[in-house]
Amino acid sequence: MKKLAQILLIVGGLNWGLHAFDINLVNMIFGFNASIERIVYILVGVSAIICMKDCGGSCSTEEDK
């Protein structure tokens, strides 16, 4: 679940970065179906919440030390 959340955050981050160049990656892929596009955005937001919860005040892990 954590790995999927991280992947969705990467997709969301790339999408926001591409917005600077007027490119919406999610819309390009799922633009034919607004419901699926909305679900992707919701999943990216939920992923951010999951990853924030995992940080627990400190985003470093035992592997980082």
C-alpha cells in the first residue's frame, strides 16, 4: 500500500510539474472519462495523506540514518 501511495505521489508531482508547460498528463491519459480522471486525483490526494501519516513528524527512516 505504501509503495502504491509513493508511485501515485510521483505521478501527481510529475503532473503538477508538467502544468508549468500547460500539459496535464492525467487529462491526456484519462481525459475521455472525467470520472476516472477525478478518481486519479482523489487517489493522489489520499496517497499524500498516507505518506504524511507515515512521516510521523519526521520523514527520516532507519535506512536514512
